[in-house]
Amino acid sequence: MKIDIKKLFKKILIIILIIYAIIILINQQKQLNNYSESIAATEKKIEEANEHKDSLISLKQSTSSLEYIEKIAREKLNMYKPNEKVYIDVGS
């Protein structure tokens, strides 16, 4: 009888260890999926930040051009070149 109890105990112990290992593997898979989602979201944020940076660099380059400066001076500051004639439409 003692031999049967030892075998039964070993089988129960092995079954418990297998169940424990399966639970650990399932939890690790969930964590890996969460990490993968987090990585994808972070990569998307990095891509958006790079696009924003590129647009800012483009804007910086265009703001230092003479055409942009002249456009802003005309539209926002009402400045004109010397000897330039300005016509104002008062008909409407």
C-alpha cells in the first residue's frame, strides 16, 4: 500500500507542476502581447514626432526665405516696397 501512495503522490505532484507551468506560460504570453502593443504604439508616436519635426524644419527653412518675409510684411504689417503704388478698392 505504501508504494501506491508514493506513486499517487508523485503523479499528483507532476500534474500540479504541469498545471503551474501552463499557467506561467499563459501569463507570459499575455505580457508579451502587451509589450508588443506598447512597442507598436511607441513606434507610431516616434513616427508622428519625426513627421512633425520634418514639417517644423520645412517651416523654419521657408520662414527664412525673402519671399516669406515679404509676404508677412505685406499681409500682417501692411508694409510695401519703396515707390510701390498701393491701390485700395473702395467700390464695394
